[in-house]
Amino acid sequence: MLGLYFILALVVAALIFLVRKRFVAYASLIVFLAAQTLINIYAFIHLGERELEYFRFDHAGLIFLSILTLLSYYTVYYSFIYLKRNQDNPFRTSIYCAVLIMLIASVTGVYLSEHAGLLWVFVEATTLCVSLLIYHERNALSLEATWKYVFICSIGIALAFVGIIFLGMAVQTNGVYDLSFSSISAQAATANPFWMKMVFLFILVGFSTKMGLFPLQTIKVDALTVAPSPVGAFISTALMNAGFVALYRFYHALSAADIVEWMNNLLMWTGMLSVMIAAVYMMFAGNLKRLGAYSGLEHVGLVAIGLSAGGPVLYAVFLHLILHSLVKSGLFYHLGTVFHHFRTYKINSIKDYFGKAPGAALIFLMLLLFLGGIPPSGIFVSEFLIFKGLFNAGHIWEMALLLVLLTFIIFAFTRNALNIVFSEEKARVETYGKIKYYELLPIILLLIAVVWLGYFPPHAFSVFLSQCIM
Amino acid sequence: METILLTVFSFTLLFIGIANRLNTFIRMLALQGVLLFGITFLKLNEISWFNLTMILLETIIFKSIAIPWFLSYILHKNKIVRETEPFVSYFWSLIIITGFIILSYIISGYLGLDKNTKADFTVAFASLLTGIYIIITRKKIITHMMGYMILENGVFLLSLTIGAHQPMLVNMGILLDIFVSVLVLGLFLNRIGNTFEEMSIDNLSNLKD
Amino acid sequence: MNVLLIIIIALLFPGLINIIRSLLSGRKGPGLLQPLKDMIRLFRKGSVYSNTTGFIFRIAPTISFAAIISASLVLPIGPWKALISFDGDFVFFIYMLGLGRFMAIVAAMDTGSSFEGMGASREAHYGMLAEPAFLILFGSLVLFTGHYSFADIFTTMRNGTGFAYGIGFMAAFLIFLFTLVETSRLPVDDPRTHLELTMVHEVMILDNSGFDLGLILLSNALKFAVFGTVIADFFLFEASAWVAIAIFVGIQAGFAVLVGFVESFMARFRMTHNPQFILSLTSLAFLIFVGILLFLEK
């Protein structure tokens, strides 16, 4: 079934690419969405099993897969709106749609993959797809961002590959040549600890390009600045989750070796540095998309810190990722609307949003405040749980520093939000397109979902989430 | 025999550190491809001949012929000036690359490898570090690509150490090589050459706060 | 016997290099004994000392000549043992050569001319970059063979495995380049020009004349012969006296021919490239060191 899914994705993408008509593209996208939903349901039915020997439907992968399906619906919907408004030629539209399908399929592969090498191949595939999507607008700025993205991602991928080779070398000494995660866990206890440390170091640096974590985070920020809004939403959520899942699988497999403390130290350092960089840059951000990108950097830093605290905090980490996906994607979808209305992303050029379009302005305000972690946002709950975990684990100083940094971040958010939404007009600000109700309603659904999952999570959801921690 | 090839490989690394002209760089890359071909042939005798032939063909055609040819084509087409432009003078580059080789040797001591693997690991890891160093310290975009190729050669050499038992990994490494080269060199360097006048990273600094 | 061989070679060596150079430029060239005749002519003349020089200037050429001769005392050649041999004599060797260089530098600075001071500083710089190469190379050979003196090192290397011969080749190559640096030949320094921009060694001896100049020329020639001996020692094996002499002369001649070829076909490096080139010798020596370390981890 999974094989059929991948073949279908390839066929549909090729079809869109070869037949360059808009109607075919849109119809194929809807067909693919149906297939995505079907594979999601199939995965839930076969929970915990192995498929095709290299894939496994386990809890962590599944929860992210569901989020991915939801996000793909939204992305396709908003892509329709975006493509219709931009009136590109059919060739570009068909490339956009075809590559979007491949991207969703690759991210699915990353979530479900059980073999280390196959995981790596799928991550590499996402690099290729994302770079083609970033380059959609084809101006000098996007060329620069795409070049940087491709090049540095390639370096990251090569480093991650070095990590996998080290892993292969380490487990080879026991005479076992299987690189699936379950066998790695079994072998890790007897392997040389220095090897394992090197493996984790290289994997962390390599996958930090995907996650947007400290060593190589700049490309994600640049990519989000130039990508079309629906693609930006997808990159900053689903792709970040993919990077996290990849890292988490390695973390979990290697924690059988005696290096958990070293890994946690490393994660704590990178997380703190990410949040610090995010706090500094967010105070001076001039572009709405960069503001969103740096907020992503901050959240992934929080996730890394939570992962390093270990234990019951992992529940909060997963919850945080899910809620962050919902809110962040909502923000980026809405940024497309903002652009349509104001024709610019610069914060200084957008004023009196509330006067022009009250409903949209309120949604925008809610999005930014929810991202900052202000109640009733569910992110407040997950951040609170992470801090509680840090306190229990004894990292008092880190917690204090984090709280200070988060204050700066919330300040940056609210200042920008209030400036945009409520300020008086200094000069006459032009508005261009009219905002329709159908672009706002789905985001309201996302916001409601965030509050609901944060404060009144259904029991099944909580149980499922706690089983992700394995 | 293998030791000699590895030693010449490290000579090329040192030579690249002090190379002034871009053509020298390209020739060193081609030489590295040939050396890797030899090393592959000597190491992977145990896997099936079909796999071996595939890997050998990929190595020699890709690393020694296609990539250098393509790089010179781009040099020619974009009329790139001959000199590499480093941020760090060649003198210090030489010292630092020598330091990398010694550092790799020290690291290989901690890993508890057997004798043959140790030599491979030293040279491969030194190549990795040299590739990253070249990417960091040069201004032209084309030298970034060449530094990446050196990085790739190091990764390939690393993958050969377990290639005898897992040829899949070696193939994946080559796949990475081909993918990056085709995608990056083929598509983007041409676009950048068309869009920007001069292919140095001074032109690529517009995205900032 | 060793010293005799070395002196004979030294007297004939520079002549051979000049002949090769001339032949490759299409000229007939001076005779093989021309440098010898130059030296004899200079020895017969008196020296002229300028007023600004002190006693160092007068004694320096003699000391450097003595240093070279004593350095050659520790070298074995084939079946003949060295005159003096002790543990660590390769350090003695390089330090004697360093003493010679030091006296030359100090004498040049003693003249009070800024021109010669410039040459002295360059010579010091190149010497600083080049000496680690020799020491690291021989240090790794000590590591490899386990013996501490020239005689024992060469004996062990000659009887060793294929790897030993490979190391011998690389070491010989390194010593060849090292000679080019030490004796200030192309591509590091051009002995024929007298342009300020490009002089290193020639400029230091501008003020010497007569007997001193003759001594300096002889010292330079001896340096060649001494390094040629080191290279030859990597390849000589225990044989009867005449065969050994023949091989020794052959290797020295080949060495001279090679130097002549290099001089004819390479231009001098740009001044800023010289430090790189010389440093690369040290890097190569490090490589050999790491290679031997790897080989020894059995």
C-alpha cells in the first residue's frame, strides 16, 4: 500500500509536469490529497507494524503524519488562491504543483522511514523539492536564497551522511550490517562511545539545516523570506517536523549507548544559542516573513532544549511541535492575504490594518499573540510544561535565561503586531486587493484547534501522544 | 600500493591549499578522481563484480571527467578570472591544512580502528575538513563548488571503508554526488552567471535584516 | 675517505650544473673545472675589508667553512663509516649547517649596509621555515628505524621492506627540494641576478672579496656535495669499494643534472610565494611523519 502511494505520487507529479494545463494540475492535486488521506487512515489501522521492511507506522511518525495531511489540505487550498491571484504561466504552475506533490510524499517518507539510510534519502529528496519551490518567483533575491539553500543543505546532507557512515562503521564491529533503527538501538550499548558521540554530532549538524536549528539555521530564514506564502507555511512546519523526527529517531536509537548526557548537553547548547539568536534578530526584524522565520527559530530552539531535558518533558515537546505547526502555518497563510492587501511585507509600510479590514486584522493579531505563547494559546501550555520539566531536571539558570529571552521575543511580537494593527496612518497607505472571507475562515479553525488541543485535549489524543515517547 | 595512493591524495590536498589558479584546482580534482578510482579498485574486491563495475564507472566518469569538464566549461562561458580569491593567505592555508591532517590522525587514534582503516580515515577526514575550509575561505562561488567536491571525495573515501559489506551506502554517496552536481552546477551556476555580473559572494549578500 | 670524496665532488659539482644549464640554453658553457679555477684564483688574492665592518666579518667565512666540513664528518658513505658517529648526530648535522648560515647572516649585517641586511633577513626567514622539514623528516626516520645516528639509520633502511624504499624515495625527494632552498638555487633564489628584488644569498656576500669569497664559494659547493651524499646514502648498499664509489659518483652526477634541469626550466617564484613553497616542505615532512606513524601501528 505504501509502495502504491509513492508510485501514485510519482505518476501524478509526472502527469502534471508533462501535461501543462491548469485544470489537470488542480485535479491531480485533489487526487493526491485523497491518496494522502487514505494512506493516513491505513497507517492508523496498521499502527505499530512494519511495511515493506523499511517503513514502520509508529506513534511519533503517525501523529506528525496526521498533521502533515491536515497541512497539505490547507497548503493546497491556499496554493489555489495564490496561483489564481498571481496568474503565472502554466509551466510554472505545473512545476509548482508537481513539486508540491513530491515534497509531501517525501516528507511522508521521512516520517515513516525505519532505516537510517532511507531516511537520509528522503531528506535529500525534500531538499531538492523545496529548492524548486523557493525559486518559484524567479527574481534575483529568490535566486540568492535558493542558491544558499541548496548549497548549504547539500553540505548539511553530506555531513549527515558522514554520520551515517560512522554509524555503519560502529555497528559493523559487531558483525551486524543492518542500519534500521531497532537494530541500532540493540547495537548501541556495545559500541565505542566516542564513535557514537561523533555520529550524533554529525547528524545534529547535518539535520540542523532541515530543522532550522543553530549551526546552519540561516538558510531557513532566507528561504522563508522569498518563498510563496503557502510554501513558506509548509516549510516552516512540516519540514521542521521532518527534521525533528529524523533527529529524534537518531537520538532515541543512540540513547541506548552511554552518551545521553553528552547528547543532552549538545542539544541544550544549540537550543539556547538558537533562542538567543532569534531574540536578537527579532527585535530588529523589518520584514513580516523574517519575523515569522525567526519565531520558528525560537520555537525549534525551545524544542531542542525540551528534548535535552528528557523524560516526561518529551510529551510537552511533541505537543509544542503540533501546536506550533498549526499556529505557524496559519500565520504564513495569512501573510499571503496581507501581501494581497498591502503589496508589501515590510512592517514599516503596513499600518492601520484594523481600519482597513477589521476581521483580518483581529485574526492577524491573534496569530501573532498565539505564537508568542500568550494564553489562551495552547503554546502557553506546552511552553509551561517545558519550563516545568527544566525546573525539575535542575536547569535553573537555563530556565531563567530562557524566560528573559522569551520576554524579548514577546515584546518584539506585540510591538510589531500592535504597530501594524492599530497605529494611526502617518501617510496614506495604499491597499490593493480585497480580502475575502474564504481566506480567513480556515485560519479561524486553526486557531480554535490550537486552543482546544492545548486546554481541553481529548483523552485519546493525550494517550496517543504519551505513547509517542516510546 | 594503497598507501601510496592515499599519500598522493594528501599531497593534492596540500597543493589545493596553495593553488592560485582555478585551472590548477580543476586538475587536482581530476587527479583526486583518478586516485579514488584506484583506491576503490583495491578495496572493494569482495563485492559482486556488477556492483564493483558500477561504482568504478561512476567514480571515474563522474569525478575525473564530467565534473572537471563541466567546471572548465562554466569557467569559460562566464569568463571567470583565473585567480581564486581567498580571505586567508595561502601561507596560513598551508599551515591550517597540515594541521587538519594531524588533527585527523589524532582523532583516528581515539576510534580504535585497525591499521588499514586508520589510514583511510585520516585522509578522508582531512579531506572533509579541507573541503569545508576551502568553502569558508574563498570568495568566488565556483571555488565553493570545488570545495564541495573535495568534501564529497572525503565522504566517498569514508564510505569505502565499510563499502565491502554495505555497497548500498557507497551507491548512496555517489547518488548524492551526482544529485548535487547536476542540480547545483547545471541549473544554478548558469542562472547565477546570467543574473549577476561577477560570481562572487559579494553579490549574494542582499538578504539580510 | 668520506671527506676526500665529498671535497672532490664539491670541486666538480658546480661546474656540472653550469654545463647542464648552458647545454640546455644552447651554449657550449664553461669547462667542468671552471669553478675550481675561480676558487684558486680567488684564494691567491688578498681580501679588502671595508671600514664599517668589525671582526665578525673577518672570521665569518672561515667559521662557516669549518662548520660545513665538520657537518660532513658525520656522514657515512656506503661501506665507509663516518669519521664521527654518535647518537643524535643528525641534529649535530643540521645545527652545523645552521651555524654556517648564522655566521653568514651576522656577517652580512655587520657590514652595516641595509641592502645586505635585507638579504640577511630573507635568509633567516627561509631558514626558519625550512629547517623543521629536515628535522621532522629525520625524526620520523628515527621513529621508523629506532636508531639515532646516521650510520645506523641508513643501514637499517637499506635492508628494510618495500615500504622503507618508498619512504627512502620520498625522503630523497624532500632533501632535493631542501637543497634548493639551502643553497639558494632556483626556484627560490636566482644565483645569477643581482637585482634587489630577487636576491637572497648573493646579496649577503657582496662585500666579501679575495680569500673570503673563495671560501664562501667553496662552502656553497660543499653544501651541495653534502646533501648529495645524504641522498646517495638512501640508495647505496654494502658493496665493494669501487662499486660504491661508482654508484656514489653516479648519484651525485644525477643530482647535479637534475638541479641543472630545474634551474633551466623553472622561473623563480614570486617573492611572496617563496614562504609558501618552503613551508610546503615542512608540510610534506609532516605527511611522511604521519605516514610512518600509521605504518607503525601494527
